[in-house]
Amino acid sequence: MRFLRVRIVRFGPLFEVDSGPDELPGLTVVLGHNEAGKSSFFLALRSLIHGMYPASRDTNPHAPWDGSDLEIEGWIHTRSGAEYRVHRRLLTSPWGRIHHPTDEGERTEDIGNRAIPSAGHIPRALFEHVYAITLPDMARLQEGPVWKELRDRLVVGMGTRDLGSPRRVAEALSKRAQSLWRPDRRSSPRAAQIREELKDLSDRLAEARDRDRKLREVVRDRARLEEHGEAVRVKRTQLEQSLAAARTFRPLETRLEAIRSLRRKAEPVEPLEALEAVPSGPLERLAELEADLRTRREELERAIRVEVEANEAQPAADPLLDTLELRQGRVRALVAARPVVAERDRRIDRARQELREVEEAINYGERELFQGTEADPSPGGDPEVRARLDSLPAGELRNRIRRRDEALARVRSAEDRAETHPGPAPVPGRPDREAGAGDRPLWAVLALGGGALLTLVAVGLTLALGGATDASPAPGWFPTLPLILGGAGLVALIFGGGALREWSRNAREVEREADRRRREQAAHATRIAELRAEATAAAEQVDQSLRGIPLREERGALPDESIASEIEALRAQLDRADRLRDEISELEAEQWEFAAELEALLDALPGDRDDLHGGGGAPLRTLTRLEAEMERVEERIERKRESLTRLEAVRAERQRASEQVEAATRALGDLHALLEAAAPSGDGPEARAREAADRLEALSEARHVERQLIRDHGSVASVRAGVLALSEDPEAASSIEEMEERVRALTEELGDLRERGAELRTEESTLLEGETVDRVEGAILRLQEERTEVREERDRLRILARIVKTAEREFRETHQPKLIRRAETYLGRITGGRYTNLILGDEETPDALLLRAPHLPDALPVGEPISTGTREQVFLALRLAVLELIEGDGEPLPLILDEALVNWDPERRGWALELLAELSRERQIFLFTCHAPMAREVEARGGALLRLPPPGSVRGSGAVADAATGSGSGSGGEVG
């Protein structure tokens, strides 16, 4: 594949760099100063082929600094002949499209950030490491064994730098196997370390078993001690509970007896529970209710007197105001419509004034357009004329007039052109003939005749001289006379014949020009006739559109576009007049309807109400007087509302006072019933109240004592149950002092048991700190398994090392000979035949690469003392051979050389460029350099030159692409 064109919209510092519309050849040199963007150009090519990496705008170092999108395009031609355009952008994520040209247009394929189809057989890392040759790659040849690095990285690894070479892998496997197991027991492999660890673990296992036996004995002793201690704790707990119950319940027996005595005094309790809801005592509550009843009765009498006064203060009746009050909603609606009525009057006046103005404009427009008569000075008012005006489309009339004017203009233009292209002119003096080339030139005829005569004379003299040679000798100049006459005759024949031929050619040209002018004149006449017919048809269409409209004679003779505008304006004025008349009629109808409704309201009022009429049918004055009457109605309504509000408040107060009297009476009756039930033996309400108060006090005291018991001990029932349980507990039969002494003895015994238990736990912890038997046995088992695994791993690694060495040898034997032969061919071309033989090492030195030449004493390794330039040439030859090996039958990808030839002498650089030019027929090659002489050498060999602007130049200043056979230009910029 090869790039036909490369366009870099934005990529790093590059801006609008374009190789131009001309196709790039197989060999292209990119010339630019240091920091001009050559590396960015190479990375753009790589991104076009394999995608953009890193694939994020934030992490990609080539994203433009101004925040715009990274964008590149490339036009590609494949070996099979297919062509397509690849377009990539770096947005939030990579964006890629391939555009395939088709017969219908273009087919688009979404490739995202994947490689283009032509490069799918070469990974991105392999392309970067194999297809890009830079000066640092050349410099690294001077470090370490040259061929070993080349063979590992290019031949065996195919350029993948992230994989180790087979040679290094085999060495690492062998070294790892020896670190696991050595049969000679030298050094300290892992197997020997395992034997020592197993011996140490056997000694530790015996110690662990002895510790395990002692630990079991300590655990048994501690279990027996804990069992005895638990029994002592239970016994002490039971004794402490009995002691606490004795201390709690023995003092409560006297309080329980007091509660029973108070409740006997308060029985029966049920009637007293109702009196407990009384806020104060029975005596106080009785006095309060009797006083409240007297107060409520006085308030009721006072409310009745105020209600009578409020009824007497109501306003007197008024028939007019009462009627207006009943109809106040409708009256207010009519009064509120006064601004609307006034506005309608104003609108009627404005519409009438505007109608007069419109009618004047209509009259003026009709006078300007129509031909009036004494009987009908205004034809626009005729219904038929008005209907014709309404049905006439002004736009269509305007278009027809415009088409007629255009047709007339085309007729005039054609007539003008016909006048400026006359037919062929006649010959002066001969009107029957047209002007042409004229008669044959006389001098040409004379020259032709004279030449023939001179030629005949020369022939005759020649014959005469031949016959008279022997008879009498001629003078010395006479033999040359026939030659002179013959030459003069020949010249006359040539000039005369040429002049006649020129005259004949001119005559034919004149005849052709005359025919052309006659045809043009006939075509002009035909075209003028057609255009006149078109103009006549267009004029008839205009007349047809205006038929039925009585236009003035001077306006109807040749109507122009202003006729359409004036008719359209007149029709608009007529429509406006109709709308104004309709508006006036509608407004007057609304005013009449409102006046009728107002008159109906006045007729419904009581009495003769001429004072409310405005007179002369003026609704506005009537509305003003109604508004004044409504103000009086509103004042009267407000007074009635205030009176009613006060009356309602007085009635509510009377009702409230009546209800309070009834409530006080009921409350006093309820209290009498409660006192009679609580103290039936009392004489009168006051005596019953005193007896009920005494019984309530006894009940309150009993409940107070019960609440104290509940607060301190939970409930009275629990206290009674505790006292009963204390009497049944055998441990509580003794005194409190004896029970306390027994608790102290049990506590001391528990202390002794805890000390012994702590000693046993300490001994157990000490024994547990050592290794257990299970742990040591597990460690022994793991080491035994590891020893088995080490032996198996040693055997596996040795087998793998042998397999890798065998595979590497077979691969080298298969591919290196073909690679070396191809590299020898390229090396001979580059060095001019000085070096043509590369030799591989033998079995003892498989990594060696030797260089042989006639001038060398023997084969030398590719290293010191061979020069740096020669080693670089060996590297380039090997790299070119590797490209063919790894591609196989796949698409050949472009090769990129960045200052790879800068250290070479001019002669070998020229040979190398010749080789690259030859290889570029099958593979596109890009050379990057900052040296103008090298770029000229590439151009001299048919390469294209792509110039990058110097760093720091103005953005968009341009980049120029020069080819061997032409040039193209693009534009671009670079940030230094």
C-alpha cells in the first residue's frame, strides 16, 4: 500500500499540512528544520495506519494545545488497485472512518481506533520497531554484541521488544533449574535447604509432644477448679438474695397494715371516685356553683334588654332604594359598562372619520384608473366591476406584464443584434459578387510564366553547350550561364506557385465566412419572428386579465406593472371601506341594545323617574345619575349591615347567657346527686359535703402510701408477694446479722479459688506459646511436598530449556540463510560491491555475525574495528531483508527513515538512495531529513519533496510538496 495524499488538519504542533492534490510517488523526502515537526509527521502516518494512542484527549501528547480536535486524513492505494480515504479524529474517544468510492457516490465504514484493513497483518508495536529506522537505532549498533541483538530482536522476535529472545529464555530456565537441585551438591540449592529444615523440625516435634502432655494435665485441673467455684458462687448468690429480701420486706409489713385501715374508713369507694374529678373539695365546689348560677342569670337579663334596643334601631323602608338594592347586581353591571359605552362612541366617531378618508382615496384611485361617465363617474362601485376586481389576482397580472415586457425587451435585443451582424458585403464595382479574396495576383502569374521561360532557356543553353563543345570553345563564364538562368527560373516558379496557393486558400476562407454570415442572418430573422410571437401572446394574456375593467385609454393602451399595484391598492381600500361600514353597524347595534336594556331597568323602578333619564337618549348621563343613586344604596346597605351585625352579636350574647344558665343549673344538680350518693346520711347538701370530704381524705392517704410503695418497689401486689415469700424462705428464718456472716465466709472461699485459677491459666498460656504438634507435623509435610515439587520443577525446567534451544536452532536454520542472502544482496548494492559476504557463527558461536571482504585479512565480527558507517549499512541491509520476511504475501507497508543516512559518505549514500528508489516501486518509502542537499539527491532520483515550514513561522503560512515531474502545494503551520 502507499499514501497518495496526506492531510494533517491538527496533530501536535502541525496545523493544516497537506501534501497537495498530486499523488505522492513511491519515494518521498520530508525536509524540515529541527523542531519543524518531522517526528509529528511520522507519528501522524503511524496513527493513520494503526490508530491513535494514547486513546484519550487528556493523555495523548499530540492533542492540540488550543483545545481543538486532533484530526488527520490519508488517501491510500493498495497493491490490488483499490483506493480509499481514511479519516481519524481524537474527540473524547478516538473516531475513525474509511470512505470507499462507489458508483453511487461513497460508502463509509466505521473503524473506531482499529488498524486499517491493509495493515491488519502487522501489529502496531511491530510496525513501530521494524518499519521505522532512526539515527538512534543506528547508534545502538555500537553498544554490545551487534549480531546477537539483531538476531534476538529482528530475526527471532520479529521486532517485538516486549518478548525475551529464545537464547535468554533458555539460559534463564537452566539457571532456575540449577538453583533448585544440583547433583554435585555445590552451592546451596533449594533441595539442600529443605533437608536442613526437616532435620530441625524433627527435634522441634519431640519438644512439642512433651508440651502437649503437660498442657492436657493443666486443662483438667482448671476444669475441676472452675466446677467447684461455680457451686460456691451459686450458694452465695442464693444467700445474698434472701438477705436482700429480708432487708427490703420486713420494714414494709407495718405500711401494708396502715393501707388496709384507711381503705376500711373510705368504703364504699365507688361514689367517692366520681367526686375526685371535682377540681376543689365538695364544700368549695358547692359554693362556687351556687355563686356562678346567680351571675349567669343576671347576664341573661341584661342581654334581653340590649336585644330589644337593637331591634328598634333598624333603618326605615325606601321603595326606590329597596328596588335598587334588589337589582344592585344588574345596576352595578350597567354602571360598570359606562367606559365600554364611551369607548364604543369614540370608536364609532373614529370609524366614520376613517370611512370618509377611505372613500376619498377610493374616488381618487378610480379617477386615476377608470374611464368614468356622466351617468357613472365612479365605475368601481359597479357590482360587476367590483366582482372583476376581487377575482383579479394581482400577482398573476404582475407576472404577465413582466413576461410581456421581457418578451418585448428580447425582441428589441434580437433586432439590435441583427443590425450589428450584417450579411457579406458585395465586391465594389461588382454588386453581383460578394467581397472575397479578389482576382488572382498578376505578379504571381507573371513570376510563374517567367520562371518557366527561364527554365526552358537554361535547358536549351545546356543542350546547345553540350553539342558545341567540340566545334568551338565558349567563353569561360558562358558554361555557368545555364545554371544561373535555371536557378532564377526555379526561384520564380517557387515564389509564383506559393503566391497562387496562398490566394486560393484565402479565397476558400472568404467563401466560408460569407456562408457563416448568411446562416447567422437567417437564424436572427427566425429568432426575431419567434420572439415577436411570444411578445404578442404575452400582451394578449395581459389584455385577457384586464378584460371587463374600464381602464382609462392612456392606461389601458400598454399597461405596466404599476397597474397591478394600483388595482391591488384600490381593492384593499374597497375592502377596508366594507370592514369599516360593518364595524360601524355592529357598534351602533351594541349601543342600541345597551340603551334598550337601560330603559327597561328605569321602567322597573317605582314611580315616575324622569330625574334619572338623561334626556335626548343619552345613556351616559343616565348612568351617571344611577351611579349617584347606587352610592346612596350602598350607604343604606352598610347601615343595615352594621345594625344586623350588632343585632346578631346581641342575639348570640343572649343565647350564650341562656346556655350558661342552663349549664350552671345542670352542674349544681349533678353535684347534689354525687353528694347524696357519697353521704346519704347527711342532713342537707352542706352536711353531705363535709362527710364526703372526710372520706375522700382517708382514700387519698391510702393511695398516697400505695404510690410510695409502687415508686419504691414496683407494685403493692409485688410487696405483698415479697412479704409472703420471705415468710416461707428457710434461709431467712435467722437474723440479718447471721446471714451477713455466712455471705462473708463464702466470698473468702471464692477469692482463694480465683487465685488458684489464675495460676493454672498462667501455666496454660506459657505452654500454649510453644509450637503445637499439629503445626510442626504440618510444616514437615509441606517441606516433604515441596521437596517433591522441587525435583519435578527441576526436571520440567531442564526439559523446557532444551526444547527452547532446539526450537531456536531449527528456526535459525530455516530462516537465517534466506535472510542473510537477501541482506548480502542489499549490502553489496549499498557498498558498491566492497562488502558482499555475511557469515553466521558455527555451533560453538551461534550468536556470531561475521563480515568478509577481499581487502580484509579474515572474516571479522560486525563490531570494532569496523567503522560506524559500515555497521549502519549492515543494519540497514538486514532491516530491509527482515521486512520481506515478516510480511510474506501481505500488503507491503511504508518504510520510514529518519536521518538514517546522515553519517554516510556521499558515494555510498547515493548507492543507498538508488536502492531505495528501486525498492519504492513495490514499497512506499519516506525519508525525513533536515539537510537540503540530501533532499535534492532524493529529488534527482525521482522522489517527491515535502517541505515543512520552519519552527516559529506564522500559522497557515503553508507547506509545499514538490514532485519530480511537477509540484503541488498545501498549507500548514508548526509550533517550534
